[in-house]
Amino acid sequence: MSAAVSDASGLTGDARGSEGLRGWAWHGGVVALGALLAWLSATRPAQMPFWTPWDFSWPEYLTSALVLLWYLRGLARMAPEERPSTGRRIAFLLGLAAIYAVLQTHFDYMAQHMFFLNRAQHVVMHHIGPFLIALGVSGPALRRGMPGWARRVADLGLVRETIAVLQQPVLAPILFVGLFYFWLIPAVHFRAMLDPRIYAVMNWSMVLDGVLFWTLVLDPRPKPLARIGYGARVALSVLVMFPQIGLGAVIAFATRDLYPFYNLCGRLYPSITALADQRFGGLIMWIPPAMMSAIGVVVVMNSLRLHENTLEETSDDAAALAERARAWTGL
């Protein structure tokens, strides 16, 4: 009897035992690798290559590593027809890798010493990485690969209600643009760059808000499976474009140094002046986010096209069945 019963991960009772042992081994390997990276980062930072952490963070490392592990485990547990397409799998992995690269490699050090690199870091954390993760439609695979305790946490009413509130179609774009603006208020930015705790909050807020916004907009399903309809998703993608273009233009064309932190800490490239650094940063805030919004519109319109094609095929199949029934019955 127990062998025939499967849980939410898709495993039968007999398979859960051996899979549980392998799961403990994989999770233990993730922790062991993290401990090694943390030790090397603390004791030999100068000898470590660029792609390793400059300032190791357990929360950032574990989030990235466990999400990757659960995703791969989930894919392995899914039937071939259930798995997302190859393109969606690549998009998800690229998005996760991009966020990890700007947070847990030496790039993070560079982003703390040049404003334009800091802006590139935030565009990846808030736009490009979350956009690719949302494009990957990874929810089913992640859920299939999660251990039981993680699924129970995800199913908590408080978690679901919080996500539902944050993804309200009025609040979502306000948070998406508002957080981008908030962390660029000169006094706030200065304090965040000096205080490691606030710096971590800033980075986490960028990533989480980006994922929440883009998963809302790029959900390929029709409403009511999705939270909002296709038209509202197009509107949100366009709506957030213009405030970001405006902020990027203001910073790019500023005639004074708005962010003196980078002079205080020492610029990585002294040949780039403060105003040039700001100008490059403003352009990075101006052009890539606008492009992501435009691409988002294209993705949503394509999802609408595919949905309409499915409806037409279903309608044609129903009409063909009705015609055959009339021919057989003579009615």
C-alpha cells in the first residue's frame, strides 16, 4: 500500500527513504561547500579567483545554492512532458547565475567602489536576473524538488497572503519603482553603502521585489490562474518604464556629485571622474530597464497569442467532434 502512495514531491513511499538519504547528502554537500568558501573568503581573500566570494554571505549563498539544488531535483522528478522547455530552463539558470555573480563574486567589491558598477549590479538584481527567473516558470519544478519542511513554509497562510498583497496590481509597480528610487536618495544610499546590515537589506529588497514583480507580469497563464489579465500585465510593464527613464536621465545629466561615498571610499578607476561615473550609471539605469520593459511587453503578447491559439484549437476540435456526432446520428 505505502509504495503506491506518493507525496507532493511525486515520490512513492518506498522511494522516499532512499531519496531522503540522497537529499541529506546533497544538502550536507551544499553546507560543506559554503563552509569552505566562507573560510577561504575570511582567510585568503587576495588569493581567491574573481568568481569566488569577496565577502561571503551565508544567506545569499544558501538561497542561491538551495534554489539551484531544489530546481535540479525537481526537474529530475518530473516526467519529460511536465518539464519546462529547454529555453525556459536555460533562462532560469541564467537568471539565478546572474544574481549570484553580482552578489557573491569579486564583482560585489567592484560595485562598492564605482557608482556605474553599482548601478549595473542593481539592474541585474532588480531587472535582468528576476526577469530571466520569471521567464523560466520554475515554480512547479522548485516545489517538486523542495524538502517537506520547505513546502510547508511556502504553504503557510502568512506567506501566501504576503505575496498576494505585494503582487496587487496597484502596489506592485509602486514598490518596483519606489524601491529603486528609495535606495538612490543620496543620504540613504550613502548610509546603505557604509552599513553592511543596511547594504544587505538593500540588496535583498532589490532581488525579492524584482522576482515578485516579474513573476506577476510574465506569468504565461490566463486569468484566473494568473493573478491579473494579459492587458494589465502589458500596462504594468509599460508603466514602470518611464519613471526609471526619468531617474536615469536626472542622474546622467546632473552637474554635481550626488554620491560622494565613492570618492570617500576610493574609486576603483581614478581616471573616471565623479560626474563621468554618474553619467555612466545614469545611462545604465536609463537604457537596460527600458529595454526589459519593452521585452516584457513582447513576452506577454506572445503568451496571449499562444493562449488564443489554444482556445481556437480547442474550439476547432469541439466543432469537429460535433460534426462527426451529427453525421453518425443523422441529426
